[in-house]
Amino acid sequence: MYHRSYFVWLSYLGIVALAYTIFWDLSRVYDLMPMLFLGAICFIPLGRDNYVHLIQYIGLSLISFCFLGWAFLHLGWIALMDSGAFLLIYIVILTEFSENVLLVASKTIGKLKPFSRITTKRTFEAFLLSLVLTLALAWGMRHLLPVRSPRFWIAAGTVACFGGVLGDLVMTVIRRDLGIKQVGAFIIGRGDFLRRMDRLIFVAPLYYYALKFLMTGHVI
């Protein structure tokens, strides 16, 4: 996207606008933002009177806004809930734990690799082990939840496992298609900044809507 800075800056502006809708508790506007953003970036080719490769830039901009902005920033909505800080700590720890168990276990156990063309570092058997251990950790840390009911910690552990793997695989697909290995250094841990947050791209909205459903019986 950096070849066309207009798309980059508009993406930044859109993500900042998302943050403000969270700050002012404008959930309906927040959910409408992807369509507003799509409408805004469609004006760039018109303003530049150019069409060459613009559909690719529009597509990448929308992906970046929806994944790195709209989906990831559901963590902000979680923070606004009762005991929101504890809920955030809880799901981040579970997600990181699940991923690390999956990576380590995949090196030693399992032969079934359902996504071998995308990555060879994930085995199905290791995923099952990661799911079991993550659920065990979710139970052990359930005191961080506002409600210690089994359905809350089971939902959190399941979302951390499945959502984390989904986010990691989707971002791996995008990286490989674009030929990108690193997008910058990260101070703590392995990999770059995007690799530290890719699992939360899907975990954040799934966890948020799961919490809303468990607390209120509906997601809207």
C-alpha cells in the first residue's frame, strides 16, 4: 500500500475514527465504519484521475482497515465492559499460551498437517493438545472473569484457540501472497509487530460477541 500514500493515510485516519467511536460509545457508527471507509477510498481513483492497479490498492486498504482496525479494536469494546481490564488480560494470555503450545507441540507430535501448503508448522494433533491445555488454563484463571460460570471460561478458551489459529493462518496467507516475511521489529518475543497481534484479529470480535451473548442473551 505504501506505493500509494493516499490509501495508507486514509487507512490510518479510518482506524483513528474507529477509536473515537469506541471512546464516545457509538457502537452503531462503529459497525457502519467499514462501509463508510469503502466509500471514502473509492473516491481516491476519481480524485487522482487514475485507474491503474487501483482495485488492488482498494482491496488491500479495505483488508487492512477491517482486520487491523475494525476487528482488532473490538478489544476496546471489551475494555469498556465490567472488569474490562481483567477480561483483556485473560484473553491475551490464553491466546498467547495457545499459540506457543501449538508451535512447540507441532515440532514433536502429530503428522496431520491440514494446511501444509500454507504452513508446515501446525499439526492437527498439536492443535487438539493446545485446545485441551488452553481450556485447562482458562479454568485455572477463571477468577479474572466477572462470572466464573463454566460457559464463560469454556467460551474464552475455545475462542482463544480457534480464533487464534484462524487469524494466524489468514495473515500467513496474506503475507505469502504479498511476499512479505517481516513488517518491522518487535521489542519483546519472536517475530514482528503484526505477528504479535494477528491472532487477536479474529479472537477480539469473537470474544466480544461471545461475552455479549453470554451476558445479555443477544449480540446486538
